[in-house]
Amino acid sequence: MSFRKNIEPSDVLISSFQVHKTFTFTDTDSGSGFFAVPLVKGSDSNLYDFSATADSSTFSGSTYYHVSTYHEINNLYYKDINTMRGYIDYIRGVPTSSNGVINYTSNKVLDDTKLELKRPFTRQLKDTGTLISVPQKFYGEYIQPGSVTVTDDSTSSTFVLKDDSRGNLYDVAYSSSYASRVPDSNYSGSLVGNIFYNDGIIVITETGSYSSVATSNGTDGFNLKFNSSQTIYEREYVCVVDENEFQHTTNKSLKVGRGSSFTMGPFQNSGTVADGKGASHTGSLRGTRFDGFPYNLVGYSTGSINLNGYEIETELIDVATNPDFATYITEIGLYNDNNELLAIGKLAKPIKNDKELALTFVVRFDTN
């Protein structure tokens, strides 16, 4: 038998926490949606040299053109500081596009320090590069900053690139400062690339020694390791059963006989019934969608059904009238305002609902 009771807002607690999971992909995992695409600027004429026969890469049936992909990445992340996505370092992270630098540094200062912005040495996209794309289904809400490692051993040299938690990639073997994932003291030189955590985008921007990174040239290829991030919501509902509450039962085995004290029905058991949509059913209604018998109340025993109605006794047997008799709680269901069942908490064992005691149950579960 089920009983219902409203839960007070003060008895509901919803808290959140971050969880992370480590993934490792290689250049052979394009079937999972992970891939690397070369970026090529092209020329300033003839649609940047783009054509249907332009250089492209195909993964899982999808084609990515190198030139058009370059300009998409450039517009989103590098061209204009006022519209670019991802983490922006306002001292050294503005784009190298001359218009972007001049327009920004000519009229902006950093907070109230009156410190002029320096010419940037990060977020630079040259004429070529490499895009590494991670599907959102793997990184979740965002890639965890500080968790990214790109390892490439496709050539005689092995490159290990790590992020600095601020959207920059460093070759940790290049210098002591890069090993700490911080720029050189004079901010000179170019970083290896950038990562845009919220979009699962990694761009290798350095075209010198790193031009082969993530291009899968050679027998060993490359791999990417990172942590995904997902917010989990812990939902806690305090369900209180007060003293002398929920003591009734409709269990038929506790009733004296099944006489004529109470009659439900009659119920139509056979005939022709139309559903209002042009369909009908003729014959026995038992077990069909037209069967309206309240089995949930009186049970499913075929011997219990009387075509003229269902008779059930209301008088309880001696055991059920004993002062020590009590119901037992076996599970707790949570419903929304539309009376829809959302969750069920099953108890490890039945709990006696003593008339003189108030019981408190805490239903706790996680959702994302």
C-alpha cells in the first residue's frame, strides 16, 4: 500500500561538485570523433585558394578542408580580441593581427593600473598550424585546465606538450621556464600552441620544429591525454513519517472474508469498445487496453472477479486490530507535481512503522 505526503522545501538539499575522468586518445581513434587537421591560410585571392579539390582530411565520412578550417579557427580564436573565444591573457594574450593589436592597445588599459598592454607573444596563428579536435561527449562541460598532455614521437624526436591552465601549450623539455609551464622572463619567443578548454579545441601554432606534431607522420603517431569535467548534482530529500502516520493497509489478506460489506463495480468484461480514434475491440476485455478493472486495488486473481462487481470485506482480522500491529516501510518513491514517479529508494530491509515513533528517511541520489 502506498501513502503520499508533500516534502517541505526545507527538507530538500541540492549541492553540486565537479568530477573528472582521464581520457587518452591516439591518432588512430578518428572513429570516435577525435582527429587532427592541418591548417593552411591560403592566398588572398580566389577564395583563399579554396576549391572542391582543395587539400582536405576525411574522418568517419566527414571532410575537413584545410584552408576553410584555418579561417574558421582564426576568426573564432585569434583574429579579434573583442570577439575571440577562450581564455584571454590581457597582457600577453592578444592576437598578433595588426588591427586587433592597434585597436585594442590604443584605447585600453588593464583595470586601473594604467599599464599599457604589451605586444603579444601568445595566441598567434601563423600561416599554418594543426587543429586537434575532441568531441564534447568525451570532455563533458570542459577540459580540466592543467590536465592536457600531447605526446608526439612520430619523428626521431619526442615532443611532450603540456598546458599551463591558462590556455597555453608549452614544450616542457624546451627550457626550465617552459618545464614549469610559464613564459620566459622577457616574454620572448612563441609558445607551441593554445587550448580552448570549453570547446575541446587544441591548436599547434608553432610552425618550426613542431610543424609535424599531431600530423601522424611516422609509425608512432601521437596521443592526447586530458581530464574531462562534469558537474554532478547531489540531491537529498528528507522524508518524515510522523507518529501514528501511515498505519492503514488495504492488504486483502488482513480482511475478514470477502463478503458483501463493500462492493465495487460492476465492470464491463466483454463487448465492443471503441477508442474514439476509429479503432474498436470486440470480445473479452480481460488483458486488453480497454480493460478498466482496478487490479491495482483488488489484485489480479481470476477468482476475485465478479461480473456484477467486486466484493471486499472491510472488517480487519484479529491480528490487524492488535495494538502492537504495525505496517512496514519497504521503499520510498519521489513524485513531481504532476504525480509522475521520478525516483524510488528501496530499503535494505523492511522498517517497522511503530505508532509511537517518528521515522526519518534520507533519499539521496546524483544527477548530472
